Amino acid sequence: MSIRENLSDLKSCLPSEVTLVAVSKTKPISDILEAYNCGQRIFGENKIQEMQQKYLDLPKDISWHLIGSIQTNKIKYIVDFVDLIHGVDRPKVLEEINKQAQKVGRKVKVLLQMKIAKEDTKHGFDPQELKEYLNSNEILQFQNIQILGLMGMASFTDNHSQIKTEFDQLKSIFEDLKSMNIPHCQMEILSMGMSGDYPIALESGSNMVRIGSSIFGGR
Ligand SMILES: *Cc1c(COP(=O)(O)O)cnc(C)c1O
């Protein structure tokens, strides 16, 4: 199926309040333009330099999301245009984003990545650690960062109920933090769900899905 057909199938099953991030990592400019010409404006990349190059080559009304783990020494290459950074998984990353954002006079939007999967390869804050951190003074210094929500990845497994449990857990942390009304930390976006598990993520209350292979084909 074509990118156009994949996108329209996908759109027709996503509720209107759910934001679609089209994950275009490793895919050529021509594929991104095909999706762009169908109206898609939000694209996700996981490599900073690849994202920078695509930003330069493509229309400037695209909203670029950085997903996946972050190489802190490269944040400077994208800090002036990136729209949302999903994978902030440790204090050091916030610190570096803040520092670079300050230099260009921007306030950069981020999501905090939570570790919900049992796999060691998936990183992120653990819930208790995050609560303490959000209530610490350290985070108040970050004037050039806007925390907008949480992101998480479920285990890579066929076990539907395990995935559901992990997404439910993330949703409950999200609600919990939201109810705490931490001033410098808005809980608006819950980024969870990829090609293989987004229907489960939607059941658990995701409002942002990051989908690559179901749109652009395998990598
Ligand atoms: C690659 C990637 C996706 C998209 O994965 P698909 O299975 O192709 O939909 C989503 N989120 C992150 C963090 C990724 O690295």
C-alpha cells in the first residue's frame, strides 16, 4: 500500500483528539513529502543530524519531534527549530537542553520519558525518582524548558496484557502528576503507542502516537 493509503487508513481509526507523529527516521525526503502532501505536518526522527538535514531540505511549516534517546552533545544542532523532544530520560538531558535553549532564546517543549517496560534496553525515569525530582529546586532553574507531559515505550512482546499493564501504569503516573499541579510541569501530552501497539495505548488513554512502519513501511 502507498504512504497515502496507509496514512488515511490510520487517520480514520485515530480519535480526533489524538495527535499523530509520523516517524520518518531512515526514510528519504521523497517519502516525507508524500506524507506532507497528504496534510501530515508532524514528523518524528531519532537521530539529531538526520533531523537537522531533513529540516534544511523540507518545508518550514513541518513540526519536528525528536523521539528516542538523546545525544546531549548534539542538541545544539536542533535547538533552534525542534518542536517537541520526547525522550528526556535523565536530569542531565534537561540541563543540556536548557543550556542550549537559553543560548538561542527559546523555550523548548519536552516530554519526560518514563521507564515502564521491564527490558533493560528501555530507559527513563522511575516514578518515585521523577516525583522527587519534579519537587526539587534544581528543576526550577530551567527557565528555557517547558515540560508538557510524559512519554513511554512498552515491552516488545506479543503479550497483550503485559503491554496493557505497562501503558495503564504510565497513564496512572500521568494522572497522578497532573493532580499534583506542579507549577512548572504541565501534564497535557501522553505520548505512547507505536505501529505494533498503538491500539492498546489508545485504550489506555494515549493522546499522542508515534507511528513509523505502518505509514512508511519497514525499515
Ligand atoms: C522508531 C520509533 C517509533 C516508531 O516505530 P514503528 O514501530 O515504526 O511505528 C516510535 N517511537 C520511538 C521512540 C521510536 O524510536
